[in-house]
Amino acid sequence: MPYVNIQITAGATRAQKAALVKDVTDSLVRVLGKNPEHIHIVIQEIKEEDWGYSGLLTDTWKQQQQQ
């Protein structure tokens, strides 16, 4: 029973999340021969202020990139 946890910063649309679930499921079926009914995928959206990147909180990093 494959379990996949995808962590992304908040903001993905429902359609984008659905596409992720489909693509990951299709890959596990194609590459590992897994039964799609046994695949569990969790998408966790994390606020940019709760995610660090390059020594900064992601929201701060993005603000600096826009300057």
C-alpha cells in the first residue's frame, strides 16, 4: 500500500491538486505495478511563513526576489 505525502506551499488550485494525485498515481501504477485502489496520497499545504528556504522564511525570500 503506497503512501505518498506531498508538501507544497499554499495556493494550489483544486484542479492542480487533482492533477498531482492523478499523475503520482499513474506513475506508481506504471513504474511499480501498484494497484491504484491501494495508493494513498496526502497533499499538505503549508503557509509560506511556515516554510524556510535559503535561510529565510519563504514569504520573506519571495519579497526579496521582487525587489
